[in-house]
Amino acid sequence: MKKEVVLVITACLFLLSYVLDFLAGNVGLSITHPVQLTNFTFFAPYPMTSFAIAVRSIALMLSATLLLSIIDYQYFKKTAISLFLGFLAFIYGYQQLINGGNFTPLLWTIAITYAGVLMLLPSIVYLLLGIYYLLIPPQKVHEELKIETNSAEKSTSVLNP
């Protein structure tokens, strides 16, 4: 998928999460311990808020993956960076929830925590791509997909002068 499409999808997901938060209104979530985040029945009374958190988490994961797409063919580095970012996001959210930190709002803190867990998905994909390109180098793949440019010269089409 093209990077511009992913950028637009990510922006739309962020916008959707803001609209859902606005429509849901002010929700008085009280999390006494971060383990409550693993119990999805905790969010049952707040379906729109939980959907907004899920959308925001996916948008955060996509934005981190979009930033990693700048690096070409270095999939093991991407794996390490995405695992590090996921771990960092998870422990940040966990610590904010334990300490009752006010640095980020509670809904953003929960979304950052879930986004840290979701970062396992791109790291698995990057690891598999790294193994694939380790076995089959990118130059060989490009040579197989290369289209001959001389075939257009041999064409007798009216469109080719």
C-alpha cells in the first residue's frame, strides 16, 4: 500500500477517535490498577469510548509503522525499533496508570498502552520479511520482476512513434 494512503487512513482514524470522544461525552473512568485493562468487561458500559480507544490505538500503531517505512530493506532494524517503541509505549502507559499521572489524559494513556501491544504485529511482519530477504536478496527479487524496456521499441503500435 502506498504511504500516502496509509497517511490518510491514519489521519482519518485520529479524526474518527476525536469525533467518537466528542459524541461519547465526558466519561468518568476510574482505573484502580492497570490489570483492569485486560478485563474487557470493564469497558462494557462505555462502548463508544472503548471503540474510540481501539481506533486511536490502531492509528498510533499505523503512525509508528508509517515512520518506520522510511527505512528501506533493513527489516531487522525495523523489528528492533518497533519492539522497542512498543515496549516503551507499554511501560509508559502502565506507569502513568499506576501513578495516576496527569501528563496525558486517561483515554490517551490507555490507547498508548494498547498501541504498545499492537506494535507486536508490525514487528512480526518485519521479522518475517527480514528472514525472507535474508534468504532471497532484494537484488534477485528486483531482477525477476524487471520488465524489459526494449520490448516497447519492437512494438508496431500506432501509439509508438
